[in-house]
Amino acid sequence: MKTPSTLTVIAGVIAVGALVPFVVRDEYVIHSMIMVLYFGYLACSWNLLCGYVGQISFGHSVFCGVGGYVSVLLLTNMGMSPWLGMLVGGALAAVLAVIIGYPTMRLRGPYFALTTIAVAEAVRIWVENTGELFGIQIRGAEGLAVPLVGNNWALFQFDSKVPYYYVILAMLAAVLLITWAVERSRLGACLKAIRGDRDAAESLGINPTRYTLTAYALSAFMTALGGSYYAQFVRFINPERIFGIELSIDMALMSIIGGQGTVFGPLLGALFLSPIAELTRTYLGGQFIGLHLAIYGLVLILAVLYLPKGILEPLSNGLARVMGRDPGAADRARGNKALATANSGERDE
């Protein structure tokens, strides 16, 4: 039996997702599904860098915050549509990623992760204590509210949650397709080579700085779009939530537990962890603040001990066995193809 292609699976996932509002009418359930898709989108964006390069970032909330703040400030001060503000915020986040990444991408192991934490916390503290910047009110710790204008597609405001659901579903489809394209491209092959052995990749003529910065900028751009979406959906943002390290940890854990360096692993991690977080915040948040992080920690420990490649791997292997295929054949073929692509690509240059 032939295994369905990645594009077929993406199309199937999106088609099933598109049917949800026709079946589910409860606004709370739709809201919860939006948050699951939102975190799935952010985890997939995080995975574009960290999953394929192997560098763990706990500072991606910076890019989410940049996207959210830029889109809201452009709307409130210039009247620019958030649809355009998203792109501006994404571009600025990509530039910021290059500025941060150029000196830090040379760091390896925990040092890069610690540096990203330091950068994210420094930015959060600065935003919290800054009320005005170049005459623009950013209101510090008070945060920014999106002015309400009613149902207006041009200004990204809707009376119902259903349009927001379809917007984030489309964004998720886009990031899944981008991940699929990266995985099949020379960029993806080189990133995997760098992740496997940076020194060996460099000896083959691969420029680690060039490729990792490209992935960092792409990941930051996509993450910033998510921040812009969140700002328009919630209609309020503050530094603690959108710049906070907790958001970065959410992205990282969902991707790692689901299966980093894969197309569907981060989404699977979000589908698994996001409902846990939502339920604990809803029913236990008042009594046990931060309980969902403790649960995340427990799940991460179990995943590292028993599922080091994420929960996607045993599911994929089980599906392969059901179809009568060798579970490791596809991985070996992808690995050989990636190495061949990286070598031929660098020889062409």
C-alpha cells in the first residue's frame, strides 16, 4: 500500500480543519481550537530554525512581540490595515533576527539558548519600562489595546470567531507548506547537514552562517505574523504575555515533544499540549498558577526518556507497519537525498 505524500496529508489536515466550524457551534470550543492552531502555527515557525539547525531558542517571543506591537502601532497611529502591518512587522522581525543571529549563531549547545533567553528578557523589561518611543506611545507595562471598529475585514475585525479560525487555519497551511518546501530544498539539506555535524558540513563547503541566518530570518518572519494575528484576535497585548519567556517555552516544548525537524511534529505537539494548558488555566489557574508549565516539564521528561524523537516517530512507524512498509526506509532515503543535495548544491556554487 502506498504511503500518502506529505502534500496529501497537509491537504487532508486542512480539509478536516475547515469542516470544524460546520460541526462545532460553541464559541468557547471554537476559541480553544483557534488557540490550538495558533500554538501549532508558532511551533511550526520555531521549527523552521531550531528543528532543522538543532539550535534551541528560548527567545522567539521577541519576534512574536515585534509583530504584534508593530501591527497595532501602525493601525492606531497611521491607520494602516493590520494585513499590511503583519508584513511590516514580519520584515522588521526578520531584520532583527539577522542582527541577533550574526554574533550568536556561532555559539553552540546551551550557550545559544541562554543568549536567546537573555535577549528576550532584556527586550521584555525594556518594553515594560518604556512609555514612549520617538513620540509614539507604547504604554509600557499597561500594554496596547486595539480600537474596536466593528465587523471590518480590512481592519481584521470580525463579529464572530469563525473568520479568525479560518485565518489561522490558512496561516497554518502556509507554514506547513513552507516547511515542506524547505525540507525538500537545498536550504533544508544544508541545514540538516549543519545539524548533524557543523564542522563536517563546513568542510564540504557549506557556509553555516549563511544558511542558519536565512533560516533564522524566515522563522522570525513567520513568528511575527503569528504575533500580529494574536494581537488582532485578542485585541490587547502587553509585554508580559507576548514578549514573555513562557511563550517561547510553549513553542519549543510543543515542537520538541511533537517531533522537531519534521513537517507535522510541531503541530502534533500543539494538538497534544495546548489543550492541557488551556484546561489547566481555565479550571486550575486561580489556585495553581503555572501548573501547566509543571505538566509540560513532566511530559518533556517522559518524552526525552521514552520518545527522544518526539511522539510523531512511533505514530509514523506504526502507520508504516500497518501499510506493510519498512519504518526506517523513508528516513534513510531522505537522509541520503539530503546529503546528495547538499554536496551537489555546494559543488554547483
